[in-house]
Amino acid sequence: MQLSRRVMSIQPSPTLALNAKADAMRAQGVDIINFGAGQPDFPTPANICQAAIKAINDGFTRYTPVPGTPELKQAVINKFKRDNGLEYSMDQVMVNVGGKHSSYLIMQALLDDGDEVIVPAPYWVSYPPMVILAGGKPIIVPTREQDGFKLQMADLEKAVSPKTKAIFINSPSNPTGGVYSEAELRPLAEFCAAKGILIVSDEMYEPILFDGRSFTATAALSPAVYEHTITLNGVSKAYAMTGWRIGYMGGPAELVKACSKIQSQSTSNPTSIAQKAAEEALNGPQEIVGEMNQSFERRRNLIMDLIAGLPGVTCFRPEGSFYAFPSFHAYYGKKFGGKEIKGSQDLADYLLDQAAVAAVPGIAFGEDACIRFSFAISDEQIEKGMASVKAALAKLS
């Protein structure tokens, strides 16, 4: 069978592949510490689960409107206004099968063959493949640790061409934990709006902020930026609902309508039951979000203290999300058992085999010097896992 060039040009999600390998090893009796999972370890709040149970008992188990139920779309509109000061109408929002699906739909609706999309690196692993699958070309723009892994204006200006159609901005960031301040984000966004470049603002980790930081919604920066921004969010990270697969978007009505057209021919609609759960998440009590964030900040402090004890390892201090992205470049070229560690993939494999620690190689995010560690796990697992990493690193020579 001859498969398409597009599908042959991409790889499966490395984060999901790592989780699968770690789960397989755990099923064989290996005590794995999994720093790879990009999901909260907390249970979905009880009120949200009860809303889903009620939906089942009420027989709400059939097709819904393609872009989401009117009730959930209104909850999304209310959320954007309440938290971000953004005004959207019903034809400017839609609900998707997770945040990843939102990004995919936008690329499919926006790009023609050869169109370019600027992707600052380190990036979330799925951005470049989504561009490629839509026939576009990802333009990778490296960022630097000394800049907080945030895109700089001079680098953006160099990357733009007549073929530039869109740019991904992810704040708080997966994998770096960087958070754009208003002062950092405004010039980038206003430049893109002036150039007619669509800003795909991935705000999935919006409430997970540390050290008293406030969140800046890209679309709220100015009327011109609003017109050139599609905002992506969802319930997965904020409400510990990764498996429920509900994301949503808000932006230009023409683009949202196009995404809805594609969704109608692919998934039809998000799961009816999960939509009722998401409606309760957005409309219901919000205290649990802050409580989980407090735990993430404590864990951020813990893992950073432990990383500081790893010889030769440096790490940007995460400002949000629940990831640390330390650089292990000092260990490249070292060996164990005659095998040389040449990059992040080799080191991640070594840590899994020798330390029973699963973490995602930075090359998957466009930065081979680093490895991503999720601290959305218990304090005890963080302590045990980082001790194992330290012991394994000491064996390299």
C-alpha cells in the first residue's frame, strides 16, 4: 500500500508514545516514575462528574450541533468575558474534540500548499506536524533561555515572508513554562496584526501561573489584534479533564465557520456527555482551579530545588504550566556501557532504562539540549524520580 507523502513525513506524538512505553513497562512490574504525562494527576472534580452522570441518566446521549451545544457555547462566551474581557458572539465560538483538534482544524481551514506558519521553538510537539498535514511549511524560529524562551521581535521580523499566514503563540508554555507578560506580547501581536498574520494563541494552561503572575489574553490587547487572533483553550488542564476531550476556540466568525464545516465532515460533534461536563466546569465553582494551582506551584519549587542539585544541569524557572525544561547538554558525549549519549533522545532512553524515569526528549520540542519533566505528579514521585536521575547521571563518564 502506498501511503500519502504527508502522513509519511510526520511521526506519532512522542509524548503519547512515551506514556505508552512507560505504561507497558509498569504492566511488566517495573516501578516507573513518569515525568512524561502532560496531565494533572488530580481527579476530575465531583460536580463535573455528576453533571456527566446526570446527562447519561437524562438520555443526553445523541448527536449535538456540530460546533457544540448552545448552552456550552454560551458558557464559553461567558468565560471569555469573565476571565479575559473578550466579547464573542455565538458564531465566533465553537467546541472541539480537545485543544489539539482545535489547532488541527485551524490549520486545515487556513492553509494552502506552501503557506508558512511561524512556530517559535521550543514548541508543543504537534504544531509542526499539523502545519505539514495541511500542506503548509512550519518556519521554526529558535528562542533562547536567557530570553525566557520567548520570541523576540528581531527574530520574528526575520522569519516573516510574503507566504506567512499564521503564527503560534503558546503562553503559558508547554514545554518551557514561560509566560508572556503584556509588555512582551504586545509588540509581537501588534506587528502580526499589522501584517495580516493570524495569531493562533494557545492559552490551554491559562490559570496555571506562579509567583503572583497575571495572565494576558492575546486577543484582549487591542481591537486590531482581536480581529487577527484565534484563541484556543479548553477544560483539560484547568479542570483535570484530559480524557474528556473538550477544547474550544474564539475568533473571527469566518474562520470558526470554516472549522465547523471541517468538523462536520470528520468528528461530527464533541461527545454530548463531555459537553455537559464542560458546561459545569466553566459555569460551576472555580475554587478547585486555584487549589490545584497551589499544588503545582509547590511542586515547581520542589523540582527546581532538586534540579539545582544535578551537576552540570541548568534550568529556566517555570513561570506557569506544569513543566520544567532543564538542559542536559553537559552530559552529551559521555558514555555508559560503551554507548555514547549523543542527544536528548539517547539520554531519555538511558534514564528510562537505567533509572526507571520517563521524561520527554527535548528534540521533540525543537530543543535537543533539554528534556521535559512534568511535575503534575506527587511530591513523593518527584523526589524519588529526581534522586534516580541524579544517580543515573553519576554513572556516565
